[in-house]
Amino acid sequence: MEHSPRNVGGLVGFSLDLQDIPCTFFAIHIVSATVLFMSDGILGLYSAFVYSYAVREPLNMGSRLAGYLPSIFWAFITVGRLASIPVSGRLKPCTMVFINLGGIIGTFILMLCFATNWVCLFVGTGLLGFFLSSTFPSMLAYTEDVLNYKGCATTVLVTGACIGEMALQTLVGSVIYSHPSNVFLLCGLVFGCLALVFYLLLLLVHRLHIHFSLTGNARLWEGGNSRRNFTTWYASLRSNVCTVCVYIIYIYINMSLNVSFKKVFFLFLLSKRFRNEC
């Protein structure tokens, strides 16, 4: 008897013919999520710590003036997203991602070279928000275009971006107050360079994926059996991603909310999750 996708429950509780799926298919998901892990992590850590960086040495900016920096950052993110709408009609998503990552790295280098200049910090904050604004949608469009809008690219990329926004803030927050304030910009530069490296790796994987598709070694979408196998694999992956998200939310609530509300909220999430699975 053939099992339906809803009967699949565990991490390995699904049958998948791995020979029908090239390794590049999984590599595209993983590498793309890693790029967004870095870029969205930069967005989260910069908006969270730019005020703390500005009021400390060597800038020693007044608290009132430093309070404008997060607002300027998010304002330029809005402007960048609006500007990317007409630009996306003229440039390919892969080109936009490359320009954005190059702009992020260049902005951090500029702010490191003029670390004591208030004007440079304000200009750099605006530029960084502008370049970060369209990185996520361009990356998502490029990845789905590579996969011909098949697979679960949206789920994997959104999950990678959210984890990066959470993890990199925690990492930078643990070192920014025990080291010189410039470590904040240095961390941003390192993460930006890593994002560019992984993006170049994605371009290479894309070429390999095209090669496998043209030579006939990748037959993921051919035949009813392959389609049933992929549907089963996707249902299992979605189930496990939901479980991980529930656990992450529970850990956050455990650290920040009172016990009674925490229990009620967690039981609600679990009941909703299991109701969807049944």
C-alpha cells in the first residue's frame, strides 16, 4: 500500500530515490540559504547595534543624534525596495544580488576607513540600508529561477534568513561590549565577504546544475514515481521545518515571557501544528 504524504512523520520516514535528484539541487537550496543567512544577519545586527556603536568611543555621539541612525537605516531600506521595482525590469536578479553584496562590502570598508567621522557613519548607514533592501527578494527570485520554480526554495531561504538574523545578533552582541567598538563594523565586513563567497559558489553550482540537466543525469521531474517521491519528501521537510520553528519560538518565549502565558502559548502552537499534520 502506498503511503500518502500526510502519513509521513519522521526525519527519515519517507522514501526518496536519491538517484533521481542531482546533488546540485540540494546544494542550490543550502548555498542560497547561507547567503541570506549572512545578508539578513547583517541587517538584523546593524539595526540592533548601530546606536550602541555610535554612542561609544571613538565616535562618542550624543544619544539624541545617535537615535536617528536606526530610523535612517530603515528609511533607506524602504527607499531601496521602492527603487528596486523599476530596476528589476532592467537587471537580472543575479546581477542585482552581486551589486548589492559588493555595495555592502564597500560600505563597511568606507565606514572602517573613516571610523571617527560622524558624517561618514550617517552616509554609510543609508548606503547599507539601500544595498540590503533588495538582497532578499533578488536572491529569492534568482534561486527560484534556477530551480524553475520547483522545490521548496522559499521555505528554505526564509528559514535561513530568519536564523541568520537571530544568530548573528547573538554572536555580535556577545563581543561588542567586551572589545573595541570597531569590532561591530569588522564583523559586518566579514559576514559581507562570506556572503559574497557563498554567492560566487552558488553561481558555480548553478552552472553544474545546468550541466546535469542537459546531460540527462537529473530526472527529478520526469515520471510519476519521481513526482510522488518529491511530494513525499517535500511534505516531510515541511513537517520538520514546522517542528524546528516551534522549538525556536518556545526557547524565545522561555527566555522572555512569564511562565503561565508561556505554557498557554506553546500548547496553542503545538495543537495548531499537530492539527495541520492530521
